[in-house]
Amino acid sequence: MSGPVLELNGYTDIPDTKVAVVVTHLEMTAAPERPLSAGREDVVLERWEKPETAEYKALFRAVGEEWIWFGRLVKPDDELAALLSEPARKNFRPMRDGQVLGTLEVNFADPENVEIAYFGLVPGAIGGGVGRWLMSQAVEMAWARPETKRVWLHTCTADSPQAIRFYQSCGFKPFKRSIEVMDDPRLQGLYSKDTAPHVPCLG
């Protein structure tokens, strides 16, 4: 039995066990003329080589719980370990006084179109300019490669409402919208049902 057909000029009902979000894709097609952020002496960017899956998932959850990030939590550990070990995929952690402040993953699989695959801070690190500093690090890293022609990322309506404005302030421009429908991660036991009240859990 086929599921509902998306109605592009009206409403489309989806099952209560699903979540639908609008995804905005943004791109930067030239390197910034100046760094997005001044350097900092209090924060360093640490390369995270082949993260251990339990530690990785714990940080992924700490950064993304409020926004019901789920993509890496649903992967079996062996699949996740293989993914994180891909040579073109670089993971980093911003650190301050030995404490992890967030996560950054840059995917160079397409050398000309570099993807900032994951970017975020733990709640206690938000504010104070760390996010802009981290994005500056990511952008500089991407454009340091001569083959880079574009840097891109995406955000969605389940994410922080500040995210898209932040990315635009860093020089990214929206170029595409899409709709993502997925199983509600709260009904899979990944988060409690009262997580992310801006995307109500219906199941």
C-alpha cells in the first residue's frame, strides 16, 4: 500500500510516527575576503581521529538533543565507525580548558564541493562568539584547498531558529529547499517525548 502523495500546493498528512521538516541548503562560492572571526587564545580546535562510537554518539546527543539530531544515533556502531574513518571525512572538537565545546565535521569527498556536514556547540558553549570562531575555522580549512569551488551546508526547521541567520551572516546563501520526512526519533527511544517542543511529538 502506497503512502501519502506530497501536495505541493497545499497540505499533506503524514503519520503521527513521522516528523517532516523543511530543509534549507546554503552555499558559499568564494572565500571570504577576511576571516569570519578574530583568533582566540581560550579555544583550540582539536582533530578527532577515528572517534570511538560511544563517545561520538554522546557528544552528538549533547549538541543535537534540543534539535532532535538523529542521523548518527540510529547507525549501528560498526557502520558509524566505518563512516567516521573515511579518509575524506574530518572530525574536530573545539576545546577550552580540556572541555569539549562542540563538534565539527567537514566532508571533502567531493573536492570541489566541500560539505560542512555537522556543526554545533553544546548548550553551555553557545554565546560569546565560539560558534562564529568555529565556523571561521571550518571555512578557512575548506578554502585552504586549491580545488575548492564551493562550501555548502544545510539546516532545517527542527534546528535552532537562529541557525539560518547565523549561516547567512557568515556569508552562506540559500540555494535550495527540500522536505525531509523521517521516523520521529523520540518514538524510537532516542530522546524523551518532551524533547524539542517546537516540533511536537504526536505519537
